[in-house]
Amino acid sequence: MGRMNTSRGNDRDRDRESFSGGDRFMSGPTKATKESGKGIEYCDYKDHESLRRMMTPNGKIYGRKRLGTNARQQRMVAQAIKRARFMGLLPFTSATL
């Protein structure tokens, strides 16, 4: 019957916590959606400056983890970016960013 080394497991947990990086994907308090006067959540395609912050320099839409949105909000953001691209407010590629 040998003694169990419990410190080894604690070291693993500590290493895992430090490796996770915490909130490294949370870039700031950028809100993806707005709320109307009636309490309805929406994402405005005409606000191209805030939509541009939700895209990479190459023109790709950032993922949910990076934006901090839920699935419903991410769909609204994607739809708003696509509408803004179609209207000419946002570029499709990085050639014009």
C-alpha cells in the first residue's frame, strides 16, 4: 500500500487553468445586438462601423466565441453583415478594407 501523491493532480489542475487563457477571446464590451423600444432584440445593418468590428481584416465574420454572442444573436449578426454587403456598406473582400 503506497501513499497516493495528491499534489500531482493539483498541479495538473493548476496547469490546465493557466493554459486555458481565460477570457482571451473577449475583446471588449462590443454589443452585437440592440434593443428596440418595445424590447425586441435586433442587429442593425446600417451601423456598418460596429459590423466592421465583427469581421476579420480579410472580411470573414468572427465566430461566436470571439464575439461573445449566443446562436440567435450570431445569426442576426451574420444576416446584418450580409445585408450591409449587398447594400454596398461593407466590402465582400479585403481588397477594399
